[in-house]
Amino acid sequence: MRSKPLLRVRKTGALLVAAVIAFVGAVPLAGAGWEWTPILLLPIAAFAWAWRAGTDVYPDELRVRALAGSTRVPWQRISELAPDPSGQISALLDNGNVIRLTGVTQTNLPRVLAAGKQEIKQDE
């Protein structure tokens, strides 16, 4: 079994609250008839995604988690961490692939790097 991550970065908790509110709002619609009950699956899936999706930081790797599955990325394979226009951080890998680090933003990137004991190397 894998050791506990040094840092867990998740999306905002407001998404969990929004999913609960959506579920409560969908209950009367689902109660109108059995054919409407599948509508409850949407807020349940949104809640599960908001709860699970994120980036776990380990000393030797990052683990990017989604609703179903996860991707492990060793620190050595990451060539560059770069923000997109919305402030989300993506990792450019040594093979040219790009992986978006769920939940990692420009604001919490220093915490992620510190937890993984990675240095910030800036081009001059």
C-alpha cells in the first residue's frame, strides 16, 4: 500500500456544496415519476468528482486523480510547470505530453513544490 501523500490539493469545497444543493433540488423532480429518478445521478457524479479529483504530492511523484482512475507522474519526468490563462497549472513532460494538475493553481504551486522538495528554476 502506498504511503500517505505529503500534500493533497483539491478543488474548492464550494463544488461539494453546489452538488449537494443540486441533489436537493433534483429530489422533487425525481419524485414526480420513476422515469425522472436518473436525474439524481448527475449531482451524485458531480459530488464524487469534486471529492476525488485533485493532485496528491509524494516525495518522488505526483498523482493526478480524476473521477475514475489516476495518473502517476515521477518528478524526474516533469520538464516544466506552466500556468494556462485561467491560472491552472499544467505539467510538461519529457516526452512532450501535457498533464493538467487538477486543483493546482498559481496560488498553491509553491506549496506543491515545497511538499515535493522541488526547486524553482527560472530561466534567465
